[in-house]
Amino acid sequence: MSEPSNKVEVIVTVDDEHVNELAKITKHLEKIGLEVGQVLEFTGQVFGSCSVGKIKSLAAVSGVSAVERSREVVLPPPDAGVL
């Protein structure tokens, strides 16, 4: 029987002072265990997934200002009534 996945989607934000080092920071995040899905250079954000236990290690990387779990937002169809 396989173990349930403990991976979560995360958004890593790099502070303004280190955004010019985004590629270097992204490589460091990957070495720690982040599976990178997308890098937004303009906003200094890296989207990816990792095990729950790696979140604190990702947040401790020099230049990282925040690591947040990604959230899914579902909007009602355009013709749905107002609640």
C-alpha cells in the first residue's frame, strides 16, 4: 500500500534586495527539495511543491521573504445568483 503524499503547493517570495539573485535562490530552493513549477521574475516569486517538512528550510534561505501554501479559489459561474 502506498503512503499518502505529504506534498503541498507553495509560493516562495524573494525580497526586493535579492530579486536580482532569483536564479541562484531558485537553484538553492531546488537543492532543499522544492519542485519548481514556475518562476515569475518580475514579481520575484517561485511557484512549486515540496513536502510539508521542507517549508521551514525554504523560508530560511537567504533572500526569501515568505513561503506560503498556495490556495485554490473557485468562483461561481457568471450566471449564478448573488448569495
